[in-house]
Amino acid sequence: MEGKGKGELFQCLEEKIASGRSMIERLKLMDKIDGIDKLIRKIQQEMKFLEKVHCSGNLKKKHLQSTNLIHLNAIVARLSCAKDLVSVMKPFKHQKSRLEVDLVCNNSASWVKVIARNARALTLISLGKGEYGQKSVLDQANSYLMCSKCHLYHYKPPDVIFHFAYGIEIPLALRLEQMGIIVEGDRKDMDNENLNKHDELELLTDSTDDSPQDLDLHSLNTSALSTEIKILNLDVSTLLAYVTNMSNGYNNYIYREPLLTQQTEMERKRPIKPILENLFRDKELIVCQTAYNNFMNIIDVIGGPKETLRAHELLKKVQIVDDITTGRVMQLRLGGKIKDRSRLVFATGENMKSITVSANEGFVRAARMQGIECTVFLHEPRSLSEMKEDNATKIETS
């Protein structure tokens, strides 16, 4: 809409009003479905505003950009291909408020949320680069998943589907899938002009708010690494710590990213690889399917050549096992440090009667707060670093 004259703006406005009328005509044919009348009223409200602007003659570009008709049009488009539609814009009780689900379909087995925002903006907001207090799709995903667990259909939470009318960037789509969201919409490569690889890492991994100095690993570790337990279940964080350049002789850098610099200082004081190799000796190593998929996604996006090679070498020594979605760990309430991916990793480890090896101290602490002690060996975190070395400052170490 940049640089459009008054005439073109009015033409766009008339097209929007016409599309609103067309939507209403289509929806009137579906008036028996719960909530259709509510959707029609919302469209009429938007049209009324645009018609008022049209009459006043005082049309500005912002009127066209801010109209909610764009989102409502995307809902109508998705609604027309929904199977066994039950309800539209249906409110569900969630904690002390209400959550409105755009489409309830598949006879109530699926909830669809329609998102009609620019893919770039969605990524930026998810990285905390939007306006203050703006909810990201990751926040919304969390709310939907938690709410769905309170409104079961045939004893199961409904599937939560996020439909992206204008597409979604790949790392954000992967992050939502890790959480348990079904993602619909065109997947786009990340726009690297505005974001760097560290932003991709933030989206792909469970970030921890704990600074390394605060880690109290010993109090959370399994009291004694029982010699009887011969199976180790490796978390994504452990796989990353094992293959990163930082723990394989390249720990003499100051990076642009403070987190990496902090980790490499820790690495110089307490090298992680000897700890892990000592732990792995004479043990059977397993990795659940979710952890494997996530690890490979991260390697593909931000792994350097040496890190990629080490990843493939390490995976030759492990057995990939199916996720196990039952047991007490799966009863942990999602939210905060309890992410769905971590829950799956630890649940698989528990069901396989193994020790889970992880740097995810936040999860273990939060599980303890909910009354569940994990059988775990915790270690300090190490992120992939090879791709960051070009922009880092090399230092002399004694």
C-alpha cells in the first residue's frame, strides 16, 4: 500500500467492503452452525466502520491496514475447508478467563486458530522484539494447549491447529511443533537480513533464564549414579554439549553473544566432554525420536561443518527409540519450564528405566515443585559455537 494515491486507496476500500458482503452471503448458507451469527456480526461491524470512512472521504492507509476484515476473511477461508465443523469463535473457560477458539471441527476433536499476520512479524514478536506486552504465538500456543487439556473430547485433549494464512518462518514452525501444535501454512526461510543465527537457536531450543553461576546441579542430580542402571537417555542439550566446537578444543573465543562467552569461560574451567565420556563408558545410549528430530533440526540450521560431522559420528553410537507418552512425567502440567518436548524426553527416559542426561535444570526443578523427582544426571549447558567463530575475538589461553 506504500505510495498509493487517494484513488487507489478508495478502490482498495471498496474491494474490502465488497469482500465483506461476499463473506456474509457465504456465511448465511451455514447459519445452522453455532457461532456463525457472531462471525457475521463481527464482519458487519468492520464494514460499518469502513463505510463510515468512505462517506467521510477522509481515508488513510492505516484504515485499510488496521481493519480486522483481513483476519475475519482468513477465518472464513479456513472455515470453508473445515471437516465436520461444530462451532465458530467458541469461548472455553481457561483459568480465570476465556479463550476463544476460531474453529472447532472434526466433531470437536480439533481446535483451529487462524493467524493472519506477516510471517516476519510473528518471528520478531516471538523473539521479544515486538511492542511491550505483545503476546507471541508461542504464548498463545501455551494457552491453547493448557486449555485443551481441560476440555477433553473422548477422554483426549483436542488437537490444536495453528493455521498461518500468510505463512510462517521455518524455525518458528518447528518450535510450535515441538510444543505439540499442528502447523498449517506455507513455510518460509528465515529472513537473515534482520535476524541472526542466534535468534534461530533461541526459537529452536528451550531457553533457560538461569545464569550458569546459579546452577545447583548436585542437589538436583540423582543421589547416586547407580551402577545397576546401564542405560543413559540423552537429551538434546547433552547432544549439543557433546558436539559443539566449544567443548572440542575451540574454547578460546569471546563471542558477540554474552551467553556463548559465559559458556566458554565455564568450559575452560570445567571441560564438559571428559565428564560426558566418562559417564558414557560401558553404558547403552538411547535418544528418543523427539530429541533426535530436534537435535538434527538445530544441527541443520546452525551447525558448522565440524559440529555436523561430530553429530553424525555420535549418532552412530546411540539407539533411536520411540517416544513414550505415558507415565507420571507426562502428568506434569505444561507451562514455564515444563515444555512438551522436555516432558517427552524425560518420560521416555523414565519408561526405559534409564538415567536421563541433560542440561535442562529448569525442567528438573519445576518437576520437583510438582512432586516428581527425575532420575537424572545434570551437566552445564554448552551451545553450538562453530558458526559464531568468524565474528568472535580469539584470545590467548594458558
